[in-house]
Amino acid sequence: MDVTGIAQTATTIADTGTKQAVGIAVLKKAQDIAASSASALIEAIPPVQNLPSHLGNNINTKA
């Protein structure tokens, strides 16, 4: 076996592992940003109005 080839293979494997770790870290950060954006959107929804209880019970199908 060629020692240079083994060293090159080991370096390539290490680089691949580093690239995967960076990719996973970026994905987790993107998920965190998406979660906080979703939370902000949910909190921005106005509160439900207190409507009379008879509203919304019937549907006019002849209109």
C-alpha cells in the first residue's frame, strides 16, 4: 500500500466529516430561525373577539 494514498484518504474522510458537521450546524441554525419566526407570527395573531353565542350556528344554503 502507498503511504501517501492512505494519508490522502484519511484527509479526505476528515474533510468530509467536517463538511457534514458544518452542514448540520447550519441546518440547526436555520431551524431555530424558522421556529422563532413562526412563534412571532403566532403571537402577532389578534385575540379572538367575544361574539354572541348565536353567531356561527347556522349556514344559509339558499343564498
